[in-house]
Amino acid sequence: MTRNAFGIPISDSLCPDCNAELRMVEISPQVTVAQIFHDDTCPAFATIDGQGK
Ligand SMILES: [Zn+2]
């Protein structure tokens, strides 16, 4: 199994439309969350972004 720099397993199916990447993002001190980053051109990303807020 592939793991990223944080030791988190990376699935081959994070996103069917792009090479989405899982990254740990520190949103505040001592609070880190995993977020999936899609390519800018990813249609799934556009859909998620449109529904997000
Ligand atoms: Zn994607």
C-alpha cells in the first residue's frame, strides 16, 4: 500500500477524474485535517466547489 509523507494510506481511487492528492492541512494550531486536493481542471472538484458553501 502506498503511503504519503504523513504515513496515510493513499487509495488509487481518491478521485476517478484526476490525480487527486490527500494532504494534511493545519487549519489552526494543533488541528490538522486531511483534505483531498483535485486538479484545477477536475470536473468533480468543480462540482464539490459549487456545493461547498
Ligand atoms: Zn478530482
